[in-house]
Amino acid sequence: MEDASVVIRGAAALVVVALAACGRGAAPQQAPVVVGTHAARLVAAPLAQPNAPPRIVRVWLSEDSVGAGDVLRGHVTTTTNVASLEVRLGPKSAPLKRTTFGQFEGTYRVPLVPAFLRRSYNIEVIARNAAGDEAQADVTITYR
């Protein structure tokens, strides 16, 4: 009788863990982040079937420390099945323009903000395929 209750408790624990895992979005991946003032050298986008999970291959930023008035340029390489790419900072988000399959780019003029907002921020880069599956990479940028 005691063995049966141990098995039931173990099975219940596995169900709870499985349900918790299903409720979460895709964990951020550690895509290589390249920073440099020179134009981004393109990396070939890996070929992927439309229903395959999307993947972020590389993120390039013109700089990772910005100030008011700076123009931040970015380029993201993904698998070829990525239909859209979103960049999110807190509640604000913006799409990046797809230039070809697996290649996205954008520019942003950094606004003037009060001194107390000058710190490091985590930017979420979210790639989605046509089915809505996501891949996410996090990039840290400092507002000086």
C-alpha cells in the first residue's frame, strides 16, 4: 500500500513539472552577439523547413553602449523559415525589416532620457515562424 502511494506521488510530481514546462514560452537562447562599428558581415542563414522550430543564429549591433542621438544599427540572422522578427524592450516592441530569407535589419535613433534611466537594459529578440513558434535571444545594451 505504501509503495502505491509513493508511485502516485511521483507520477503527480511529474505531471506538475510537465504542466509547468508547457506553460512557459521558449527559453532565451544564447545566440552569438557581435558588436562593431563596421557594417555587419552577413552570415548564411541555415535552411529550415516551414514547420521546423525557428532559430536565431547571430545578432549584430553597431554598438552596445549608446547615448542620446546615437543611431543604433542592428542585423539578425535566423533560419530561413522565420516569418517575422520582433525586438522588445519592456512594453515597447518593433519589427525588424526582412531583407531576404533569414536576414533582418533595422536602425533606431536613441532618444534623450532622464539621468535615472541611464543604465543597462535587456533587449529581447524574438523570431517567429509562420506557425507562430518562437525563438528568443537576449541582448544587453547600456544607455550612458
